[in-house]
Amino acid sequence: MPAGGSTYRGLSGHEAASRLAAEGPNELPASQPRNLWMIALEVLREPMFMLLVAACAIYVVLGDLREALILFASVMVIVTITIYQERKTERALEALRDLSSPRALVIREGVQMRIAGREVVRGDLVVMKEGDRVPADAVLLEASDFTADESLLTGESVPVRKIAWDGAQQFTRPGGDDLPFVYSGSLVTQGHGVAEVLATGSATEIGKIGRALATLETETTPLQRQTRRAVVLLAALGIALSVLVVVLYGMFRGSWLEGALAGVTLAMAILPEEFPVVLTVFLALGAWRISRQEVLTRRMPAVEALGAATVLCVDKTGTLTMNRMTVRRLFCDGHTHDMPAGALPPPESFHDLVEYSILASESDPFDPMEKAFLELGARALDGDRLHADWTLAREYPLSPALLVHAHGWRSPGQRQFVVAAKGAPEAVAG
């Protein structure tokens, strides 16, 4: 790995292309999207569906085409409903995957260029700033006030602090502050930096999790197991009684043909042809109702598992929240002002506090706290106090030695230079 420096050359276009061809795209292992025929095959393999097909065939043998056509129509209803619902979900998931595919700013041949995340290769130099998604596992060559949210990998919602690589530390797994490594899928919550890619695709930490999950087999739901047991039981009962009827007809009436017809008729009376239709319609209705709450159901049997849940146990406070903050109380010059939801803007005596909190934040913030400052300023301040025409002249990042984050702003025409800071009270006051 190269040492850090002020100028980076990066990979050449030829080297990047050869590594992409040799190591594959920077994509996580994922299950193969199911096409129309795969979904139809899954439906055909269900025992309840096979029950309908068998019943339909028996009606054809008996010459009752009307009943056979009715059952065939039921079969087509089941197949159509299942394919429509699951294909609709597959298309939505494919669209989400395309939208969520991050783009990366890389340095190649000394030029910064933005490429698709799947085209990032090992050895690429990636430029990252606040709000960017880390495209691959990498080591930071430069880091300025750099923090990352690694909750996707560790479950901890608190961002962790990152430092530049010292040239000696070996690659470690995610977790803990003051590490020079960033990991695919994590989110840059503060600062900026330059990192060299160490691993892509399935070789990343999140890719290893994906490989482990790919080995898991989908379990059948309790409803599927119960219906399969019911099908086997009823089929066995129907066959046994049919054979018994045939034997009795043949022995006591001497008509084996009539006995066979009577046995088949009895079997048809026992088989519950309505089960598959009713179950499929109910599951489809459940998937439709869930979709109205913006939740996708990839496989309809999952509706049953969700409906059977009575208690939901979760951990890691903060991971499941909306990641939004709102200013609720202001304190300035010994006075406080509470701001409950829907409250009017604060009095003018608090306007300086709001103004400088915005100046101490990023112009286009990603941090929830800085977003809250900006939203408050938009409601409370006049346009001339938001200083949209000011230029950021200097940034002082948060560090162990300087427990404040400060911005130096210059007004148009160089008439005024203002420094706004936020951080530890004793550091700001000192």
C-alpha cells in the first residue's frame, strides 16, 4: 500500500480494466433473480397444486369435462395470482438494487472521475466525503475529521472515528475508534478522506456475510408443512378407500369396472380441491395489504410467518430509528426557550445562537444535528442572516487536541471574516 501524500496517481485505465476482468465486478453475492419460469415451477411443485392437477386428470378419465375445466380454471387462477404477485415484487427489488447501487469518486491516472460502484477494483484510490457510501473495503491514506456509521456490520448506531494509516497496522475487522480501515456498505457521517481499496465484492467483510447467508436454505412455513401433511393423509386415505371399494365391488357384485369407477368417485369426494385456491387467494390478499404499507413480499408464504408473529424483539437502540433530529430547546445568556413540535420561531434574542450554529455546520449537511440547525434557521431567520453568499475560507476539524469543529467564513468583497465553532463547551468558551 502506498504511503499517503498530497498527490495521487492511482491506477491506469488499462490496469483497472484488467483487474475488473480478472476479479469480477464489485458486487455483493445475491440470489439469482427469479424469472417467470422459475416462479411457475415453484408453484407446480407444491403438493396442493399437484392435488388439483391429479383431480383434473381423474375427471378427464371419467369423461366429466365440465368438472375438469372448472378445476383447470382453478389451477390457472392459482398460477396467475402467484406469478403476478411475485413478479411484481421481483421487478420492484430489481429497481431498488439499481437505485441503491452507489457511485464512487476515484483517482485514475491522476484524474478524479466518478464511476459506478460495481467498477471499483482492488488498488483504486477512492475520494470520500460526508454522506458518501463506502464502495469497498479500503485503508485511509488521508483522513480529516473522518467518522463512519458501521451499524450495517456491527449493529452499533454510533459513528466511529477513523484515522489515516500509519503504514504498519494490519487489516482488522470492523468495530472500535481510531482504525484506518473503512468497510463496504458503511456510511461516511463526517469529514473527508482518500482511501486505497483492499477488497471488493464477496471478498469484503459484508460480502463474507452475504456468502454465509447464501448457504442457508429456505425453510417451509408451518402452513406449508400442515397442508403437505393433509395432502399426504387425504391421498393415502383416498387410495385406501378406493382400493377397498374396488375389491368389494368385484367380490360381491362381480363388476370390477363399476368398482373402479366407484373407487375413483369416492377418491374425488375425499380430495379437497378448494384448499389450494382458498389458501392462495388469502396469501395474495395478505401480500397486497402489506404492500400498501410499503413492504415488499418476495414469497407469499412469508405472509403467514409474519402474521403468526406475536412478539417482536429488537436490540441496538438507534439502529431502527429515522436518524432525524429536531431542535427542542435553546440556551443563551442564561435564558432558555423550549420549542415543542409546531412551536413558533424563537425570539430575536436567540437568533445569533441559531445563526452561528448554522455557520459552524456544513453548507449541505448530512449529519442529523446539522440538518436540525439548518431547518431551524430556515424557519427562524431572515434571508440576510443565512449568508448564502459567504465563502468558506477555512475549516478546523474536530480532533483530540481541538475539541471543536469550526468554520472561517469570508463575506463578499472581503469585508468581514467570521469564525463560528461548535463542540465541547469548555473548548468553545476557552
